[in-house]
Amino acid sequence: MSAPVVYTAQSKQFFYCRDAVCQFVFENNAIPLNPFRVFDYFLNDRVDRDSVRTANYQILYRSDELWVFGEVIADGVLVEIAQAAELEKPIRYFTIGPRPQDIQEVGAGVLDFEGEIYTTTGLPKTQLLHYIRQGRTREFAIALGRVSEVGGPA
């Protein structure tokens, strides 16, 4: 059986952990596709960020699963969770750290969100977690004003 291809999502706050994330995925018998390894950090702003986001979506589309690293979720990662849910991809959640041994799987219930998400959506943590647990990720994509990135009709 071939190893699953895993799109790895993480906040830019943990950019420095990208190698540990990739090593962790390899050590768990999967193949990592890490956007920070593919496109650095938005190619250091050499190209339009929307172009990179579109490319990230195409990578996620071609992946078998989404693994989310870090318990504090950024808006871009939240959109990637919504995209994966719309594509009916398995989604798993992990802690993050600079070494693979610092990473462990966690449930969605331990997640928190960057302040910008609360400000933009006006939704409390309990509601955001409810949407994730219920697979109703389109709701927070709408609240973020980024539903066009998720696909399908609004």
C-alpha cells in the first residue's frame, strides 16, 4: 500500500517548525506537502498572495489528508480546514514544536484561534469549535469573508 500524501497546515507563527513537521509526517508513514517548504513564506512577497493561496488549494486538492499543526489556528489555516472539509478529506490535529518528538495528535476540542479570527468573525471560541466538530466549516469561511476560497456556492 502506498503512503498517503498529507497537506500540512500551520500558522506562520510556527514557520520555523516546518522541517520538524515534515519529519514527523515522514516518521508516521506519510508524505508531507508543506506550503512553507514549497513556496517559502508567500515567496517572500515576490508574487501575489492570492496566487499562492490558489496554488496551496491545488496542492490540498491533490493530497489525501490534511494535518493541522499547532493548537492556535490562523485564519489561513481555518480556510484550509474548510477547504479540506468541502473536499471530504480526513483532517487530523497535532501540537507543534521544533522537534518531531514535540508533536502529538490532539482532538479539535483543544484548539484556539488567533485574535484576528475572533475580531473578523465576531464568533466565540465555542461556536468556532462547534462548526469544526460538526463539519460546518463553510459558516466560518463566510464569517471570515473568504468563502470564495472554499469552493461551491455561498
